[in-house]
Amino acid sequence: MRFIKTALMLLLLLVLCALADAVPACAEVAVVNVAEVIDSSAPGKAGQKYVNNLKNALEGELKRFSEKNAKAKDGQQKIARKQTELNGEYQREYNRVRALVITALRNSVQDWLKSNKKGVTAVIPVNTALGYAKESDISKEILLRLNAVKIDFTKK
């Protein structure tokens, strides 16, 4: 058992050494709290509102369909198929909206990288960093850029 623990520790040490060699010593890295930035941003809030409205509309559609088909001979099967269809529609739209917001976030980060004067060459999500200095968190700067983006979620 002790041998396994030692082997795992050595393996972890080797991985960390390899990672240290992969990043040039002069590279500056910044971090962004992705979830917080998206949740606080205008596009993130608009996307959430769009998805919530869609969910309410689809739930209303399912309710009307259920009331119409509840007494039919194969009503429960029809209702189950309709629910599966509407769930798929919701998931596709949710994924589309999420992709639009993530793309806008990535573009905002790229714009920031091009214009930053801190020498930063890479931006990583804060939850993937083992640790970071408070000064390396650029979430507020990215939020300002993302808030300037307008996304029309109704365009498909």
C-alpha cells in the first residue's frame, strides 16, 4: 500500500515538472472567474431570460397538448413523445444560447489580450488554477468588455 502511495506521489511530481517545463518562464498568466462573469454580464442575463421564457412557453405547450390528448386511447404515449420532443428542443436552444455567450466571452478575452499592457499572454479560468495572486484576476475587466456585447438570441 505504501508503495502505491509513493508511486502516485512520484507520478504527480513528474506531471507537475512536465507542466512547469511546458510554460515559458516569461509567460504572464491572468485568471477569469468565468461563471461569475457570465452570470453578472448583460449577455449572460439576457441569455438566461431567453432560456427561461422558452422553458415557460414549452411547458405551456406541453400542458395544452396533455389536456387535449389525455383521454385519447394512446394519449399517454403521445404525451410522452411530445415531452421528449420539447425537451430536445429546449436542450438544443439552451446549448445554442450557451455557445453564443461563451463565444462572446472568448472574443472579449481575445480583445483584452491584444490590448493589455501587463504582458499577459494567457488567460485561464480561475477554477483551473491551483493558486493565483489577486492582481492576476481580470474578471472585472472582462466583464466590462462582455457587457458591451449585444447578442440577439432570437436569430437562428
